[in-house]
Amino acid sequence: MQRQLFVRFHSVAAINAPTLAKRHLLSKFFPKMAPPYKLIYFDKPGRGEPIRLLFKYGGVVFEDVLIKREDWAQLKQKTPFGQLPLLEHNGKRVNQSVSICRYLGKLVKLAGKDDWEDLEIDAVVDTITDLRAKITIVRLEKNVALKKTMKEEALKETVPFYLSRLDALVQKNNGFLALGRLTWADLYFVGKIPIFSEFMGEDTIAKYTNLKALIDKIHALPGIKK
Ligand SMILES: N[C@@H](CCC(=O)N[C@@H](CS)C(=O)NCC(=O)O)C(=O)O
């Protein structure tokens, strides 16, 4: 099974925090060591992308196990809840992408400074997840005619509803989604952009100038910049 998987190892530039710099140095001098983290997800951005961005931002070396659709049926039965992504660390394995992002947000120092700040980050992240869930309902609709109508409605109502409010949040928060500074909510949002763009088109998102500036800023960060 393992041989059929396409695996990427990431070792990227570290960022500001000294601990992260240390971590990066370790990975530079011991590149052959097995990465401490393994992300298992499909070979597409999806729910794996925010996790990848957080690893890259923090300079955390991880194994990016990319599962092909044709291999999924075999693997599905071996997963805790029949779904991906999964994160493996120290012989343990967990599911749930948002929980994984929250954990990584703390690891790479992009979490809140107290419980209230964490709540503010979580609220934005859950709102982004709400938008994603509404889009998923449309994407999964099998009836072609109904799907077309649902998509038209979503583009007219749901998408502007959420994006205009998220855009206003960024304007209010000094160019970020929460707390007036970079948090894991920003990387979570940008990790969702491939899915959002596929559904609504890049032009739609670009109309929300504060969100667009945020996306560009995240893509320019050391570690994330291609
Ligand atoms: N709440 C879960 C949802 C996970 C989920 O829906 N995963 C999808 C891919 S995005 C999946 O594994 N689909 C394959 C299947 O259900 O067989 C999370 O955020 O991790």
C-alpha cells in the first residue's frame, strides 16, 4: 500500500519565532530523520490544504501522504471514521481537519493569547466552515438541473452574504480575519481558496478587495511563498 502512495517531504524556511527557527535548523541538519508529522489526505487541496499551509508557515517538516481516489476504498476501512484527513504523530493518529488546524495553530504560534482570543479565532474559522458546508451541498447535488439552480442561488445569496462579512472583518482587523494580527484563521481561510475559487471563480473573490489583499499577503509569507 505504502509503495503506491505519492509522498512529499516538506522542509521550508522557518519564520519569526525562535523555536520555529530551531526546528528549521534541526530539519536542515538532520534531513534524513523521519518527519515527526504525517498528513494523510487525498491528492488535492481540499481539507488538507489549510493543514499544509500551517506546516509550511511554521517550517515544520511533515510527510505529505497523497492518497489517490482508486486507493481510497482499501484505506477507508482502516481509518477511524472512514474519512480523511488524518494526522499521525508519535505513533498516534487523529482525524478532523479543524481540530488539527487548531493544534497546529498553537504549535506555530498563531493561536490566541487567552481563551477569549481563541474563541474569536474559532468563531471566524467556524464561519468559514459554514460557507464551505453550504458550497459542498451544491457540489454534491446529483440532479444536474437542480444543481444549476442551487449554484445560481448560492452565487447570488450565500456567497456574497459570507464574503462581504468576512471582507468587513478583515477591514476592521488591520488586514486580518481576527484579533488585528495574523492568526491560524487567516491560513485556514487561504487554505480554502482552491475550493472556493473552483466553485465561485477567482474573479468573484477578487471583488472583495480586503480578502484579496489578505490572500496575497499569506501567499507572500516566508515558507508559504512558492
Ligand atoms: N469533519 C471532517 C470531514 C472529513 C471529510 O468530509 N473528508 C472527506 C474528504 S474532504 C472524505 O474523507 N471523503 C471520503 C469519504 O467520505 O469516503 C474534517 O473536517 O476532517
